Amino acid sequence: MNHLIKATLVATTLAGGALAQDYSLRFQSSDPAGNPNFQLQTRWTEMVEEKTGGKVAIELLPVESIVAHNETQDAIAAGILDGHVTDTSYFSGKDPAFGLIANPVGAWSAPEEMFTFMRTGGGNELMQELLAPYGLHFIGATTPGLEAFVSAVPLEGVDDLKGLKMRAPEGLVQQVFAAAGAAPVNLPGSEVFTSLDKKVIEAADYTVFSTNQAQGMHDVAKHPVYPGFHSMPLVEISMNKAKWDAMPAEIQAAITESVEEFADLQVATLREADLAAVEAAKASGEVTVHDWPAAERAKFRSIATGEWEQVASRSDNAQKVYDTLTAYLKGAGLLN
């Protein structure tokens, strides 16, 4: 059965259980229920209810509950879902601009840099323009934070990436690492540990340090790079534009404010978990944590910009994202 047809049936069934609130909304996350990100996202729904005095109730569903992770945009436009909390890069097949703004590999050294770009550097406006044709309103951006880099060999800078056998997802991330001289392969996350353990790969672009630590990655890859130098996903919180426009201005303001506060909470919570995991790893005496100097991070960004430029050439929107992003980075002294 087609996902959207199935979703319509599920949504119709669920509708009867709507809460007696002024606005009862159903959002789907791109994270599974047990993931720390999903658990934090449920806290956001509580923040919304608190800030709106109980006028808005959001039911947050785990990934794949109603539609596939890359179908939420269509489901929102069709009224099957009211909104989503999702990695924007899932929609790069519709427009490469989504992939470029979602994860401009090498651009950010901290979540705060991305938040400043989004909130005051033109990023929010870009997202609003990108989503408008699809019937969505962009409320705001969050992120789990800068991903650490898993490595079984010491990496002190860009030169050490040459010839490195590593796992990286298809698309821009893989392009950038290949341009830096690495030998990336596309492996599912479920195979990362085994591939490192069997020395099929030497390193992996995977996720944040605390999750890597919890999953035993550092048992087989004892030279992580932290803070990471490469990947940090933009996770958008968006909803059906017609439903958003029908809300009073004070409700819209409260929800928008809640997203910014949640983004800061998510980053702070996961950063605290990362720092504790880093200390535990160091204390073990078996793991060496590598922190790249600013000059090496800048070199990696320089390589990445060449790949950004390739993506920019694929659509007018992607070019606009590229122009806005690079102008901001240069103005902020983040790009040489």
C-alpha cells in the first residue's frame, strides 16, 4: 500500500482521539522513540503546551509512524500530518538546496555558529522561501550538535585523511571527504561497529561522541576527533502553512520562541552528555581524543566549499543558499 494512502487511513483513525485543546497537532519525528533526540523533542511539545497556556497540544510520533522519513513534507502538505521535526537533508531529492542548507559539511565548528546564521544571517528566511512552495511554514532550527569523528588511527589534520578508508553517507558528506583525499564508502549505521572491528574501514562519520561511546565505537576506534570538524545536521521544525496562518499571532510567537529555547536546551543537554563521555573515555587510559586546531578546520572548510559550489550549480535555490552561506561565513571570519 502506498505510504500516503496508508497514512490517510491511519490519520483518520487517530483523529477521533484528538485532545480537547484549541489546537491539537500531530507531528512526526525523523528519530526513533528510544533515541535521546526524540526524548528531548517530546520535552519541546511540553514547552509548547506550557507557553501557550494549554491552547496547543502536539502529539509527537516516532519516525515511520505514519509515513516514511522522507515523505513527511508531502504528508504535511496533504494534511495527513500537521508538522515534523526532521533532518532537512531528507528532501534534497526535491531540491539540492535542502541538502546544502541542511549540512554544509565543514561549515560549522559549534551549534551556536549555525544558530546565529539561521536567526540573524538569513538562514531562517532561506528556509521559509524553500518550504513555501511545498505548503510548509518553517518555525525554526535545532540540531543534536557537531558530530564527533570516529577513527581507529590518529588524525591530527587534513593531511591525515589521505587514503583513509572510512564510512560516510552518500551525497555531500561523501563528496567532501573524497575531495580531501579519503576513500569513503557507503555503509549503513548498523555495520559501522563491525566494519571498524574487522578493519574493513579505519574511520566513520557517524554521530555525536556520547552516542559513539555508548555504542562501544571507542572500544574498536580509539582515536576520535572531538569536537568534530565536519558534520552537523540542521533539524527543522515546520508545519502546515495554512494551519499556521490560521493561528493567532500570540500563539505563533509562543511556538516560535519555544523552538529557539528548545534548540538551546537540546544542544546544552547533548553537549553535557558528550563532555561526560569524553572525560570517561580519557579516564579509561585507552582512548586518545584529538582536537583539530583552527587552521586544520579552516583547511577542511576550504575543501568543502568546492563541493558546495558543485551542489550550488544544480538549482537556482541551491545557488542562493550557497551565496548567502558563503557571504555570511566570510563576514563572520569563518571562511578564508
